[in-house]
Amino acid sequence: MKDEDEEENPEIKNQGFSGLKPETFDGTNDPMPWMEAFRSYASLMKWQNNQKLMSFPLLLRGDARSWYTGLSQDCKETWDDLENNLLNGMMIQIKNGYEPMN
């Protein structure tokens, strides 16, 4: 019986990473470790920037999802734009003691 992820993404099977899944982020704690983990996962999976853009919102929950939804479309057009907006949001989080992101 095939693993569901292997059927959806044969690239995962070929690389032997069928059990590895990215973590979700809810915006209630320090986003930097999550972002570093997301970058590492994306690199491991050999994602291009468009794949990062499509995957990123799927991993957000709660306040982080609300933050993302509230961004204007021009803030989400490229991976660099989105990453820069998240990093700027992180600086606010650090100053505010990691209050929820909205």
C-alpha cells in the first residue's frame, strides 16, 4: 500500500522523505525558528520560489493565517516580497514580546 504523500508527490518517494512534513505556524510564538525550518524543508524538497509561495499559506494557522490574509496582493507576488514582509512582521513581534501577529 502506497503512502498518500508518495502518490501525490512522487518526488518525495524518490528522495526517501515520505515521513517528513513541514510544521505549521500559528503566529503565537517566535516565527524565526519556524521560518528557518520552512526554508530548510523547501530547500530539501528543491522547491522553486513559486512552490514556496503556494505552500506557505497552507502551513499558517490562527493569527498567522489572519496576518497573511490581511496582506495586500503586491506583498505576496514574489517569494522575496513575502519573506521580507514576514521578516518585517517578525521585528514587530520581537519588539512586542511575540504578541499574536494580527
